[in-house]
Amino acid sequence: MSDPITIGIAALILLVALIAIRMPIAYAMIIVGGGGIMLLNGPALLLSQLKTLAYGQFSVYDLSIVPMFILMGELATVAGLSQALFRGANAWLGWMRGGTAMAAIAGCAGFGAVCGSSLATASTMGKVALPELRRYNYSPALATGSLAAGGVLGILIPPSVVLIVYAVMVEANIVTMFAAALLPGILAVLLFILTIAIYVRIRPEAGPRGGVSSRPEFIEATLGLLPVMVIFGLVLGGIYGGLFNPTPAAAIGVVLVAIYGLLTRSLNAPALIGALKATARSSGMIYLILLGAELMKIFMSRVGLPQQAATWIAESGMAPMAVMVMILIALILLGCLMDSLSMILLVIPFFWPMLLELNGGLYQTAAEGAGFGMSTDDLKIWFGILALVVVELGLITPPVGMNVFIISSLARDVPMIETFKGVLPFFLAELLRVALLLAFPVITMALPRLLAG
């Protein structure tokens, strides 16, 4: 039999090849992981693992939050919260040059706070904001690019499904991860709005001024923001304040959004059934990917590839920060091939042992000052936020660029190359955010330490 490390590397190449030919990531990981286990240890071990693996994975209490937040997002979509968010943001910002695009960014951030999905955020806000951007004659590149970029805010601004899965994988506290994501998420909103301001300063014709709302219209639109603020405040405020854990918080969010939909008469029986079906499809996909990722993890642990990679990196003499930068670059490149959740599930079992080894091991404390100069718990948080930020980039980079494809399906008259051109300034803004988070970990750690203190 070949060397186990060689088998592991060959398996990774096969996995990337299967993903490249558009095989669903869950099936690709199940085939490669399950096949690798059979190759090394025979079918008996694989069958023994499958007997308890699915139940062990899917019965984790913390993961019960995933379908609840997905359902909250689906209900928010049909309940009309996106329209209220955009109208309110546009009342405040639309009068400025580029203001309607800025309102779209703010609306995406607000919707992401009750949705947790970047794809849903891009799709829903695209349907709401694109007609307004067209009405004010925004350039196709800026209109579609800002919506595609705004969609990525859904993955980081809590609650975030991908953030929950990451926290479960590295055994981090979900509440702490939500707190750590808040300031980087707000930083993204500010950088995107600044990007639009610079864009229209250079090309004034790209983002004309919108109309000025009358006082009654302004008051009505502003009051329309209250339901989202109440839902967001109760869900995340309750979590941060220690009133309830994330899972019951998600259930409360579902109930609040459903009540809003019933009161506004936008949520009826067909819409509810559709939301439940969409939630079942999304949750089933996520759990199947989790099963495939666990099989890959077992296989790779048996060939020893993550451990060997960690040893190679530790013995290379490379500075820890240089390794972190290399990992983030690798994540950006991988984002061109697969979606965000699949990438997190696939790469974290490889990269986390490397960073752990560089930081001095599992029980490294901040006082010891080795590696990154922080405790293992702090490293989990900092790396998780950095990883999610660069994973976001995969949603707006070719050839996958799922957000770009979604917006292009809504604006069929706009060539996709124009949307990618419009996304480029926001991509550069995201790179700036990564640099800031790398250089100043306090941006990520400030709120968790405040809550802990």
C-alpha cells in the first residue's frame, strides 16, 4: 500500500476534481472520505462509523439552532421585512449622490441580521432595491455590484449559519462568536458605504441623487424600521444579555417574524408551507455536508495529513502571522471553487491544527505569549472571524461568485462582466477590512472581552 500521506494528498486532489466538475460538495466528500476509509481499513470500519456517525452529528444540540435561524430568514423574506428595511434606509440616505445604493447596503445589513444567509440576502434585497436603482438611472455596474457585495453581509452579521457551524467545529462558544462578528460586520457596512461615496465622486453619473422624502413619508419609513430593530434587539440582546441561549433565541426570532407577517397579512398558509419546505431543503443540505465533512475528517486523521501538515509548518520556521496570511490567501482561492459553508467544513480540520501548533498547543494561554500572543480560545475567535471574512470574498469572485449569479438572474439585461466590474471596488474594500482585522485583533476581540468582563 502507498504511503498514507500520499494517499491523503491524492484524495484531496480527487476531491477538488469532483468539485470542479460540479459534483455536489456533500456527495464528493462522502465518496472521497468513505472510499478512503474503506481503502485503508476495509468496509467493516466504514459501516461501523456510519452506524452511529449520522446520529452523533445531527443530534448535537448546538446545531438545532441552524434550521431555526434558516426558518427565521425564510419567514422574514415572505413577511416583507426587506421592503421595510430598504424604504427606511432610503429615506435616510437616498437624497445623497449614490444614496440609493448606500441604502441597499444598509438594507442588506439589516436583513442579514434577521436572516443569516448571504444568498437569501442578495436575492431578497436584489428584488426590492434593483427597481429603485434602475428608476434613478444608476449605472448597471454600480447597481448590480453593490447588491451582490451587500449580500455578503448576511454571512457575518449575527446570526450567521456558517458562524454557528464553525463554532461547533472548533468547540467555540456561539454567543462569543456572535459578539466577535458584530464590529467587523459594522466595519464592512461602513467600508462599503465609503466605497460607494468614492465611486460616485469619481463617476458622478453612476449614482444620481434620489428623491427627498416628505416629512410624513420620512416618518412612516423610519417607523417601518422598528419591527426589525425590535426583533434584532430581542434576539441578539437576549443572547448577549444572558437572558437565553442561542437556540431558544432563534425560536423566539421565528415567532416574532411570524407574528409580524401575520399582522401585515403577508404570511399566509401557502407562504408558510413554502418557508417550511425551503428550510427543510437548506437544513438537509447542510446536515448532509456535515456528514461528508466528518467522513473526510476521519479519513484524513487516519492518514495523518493534518497532523503532518501542522508539523511541517511548525518546523519550517515561518512566522505565525505569515502562515495566517498564507491560509487566508488559500481560502480566497478556494472560494473561487466552492460555497462558503462547504469551504469552512472542508478546510478548518486542516488549518486549525496548524494554527494551534504554531500557537503553542491546545492549552496555550495569553500569558505565555508564544505564537500569536493570545490564548487558544481567543485564537479560535480571531481566526473564525478572519476565515468568514475571506470566505465572503468567494461569493463575489469568479468563477463561482454565487451572489453575482443571483443578481445577474434578476438583472438579465446586464452582462455578468459588468456586475463583476461593479463588485471590484467592494472586493478591494474587503481586502482592506482583512488587513485591518489582521493588524488590529482588538476589533474582533473588543466586544467579547467587554461581555466577559
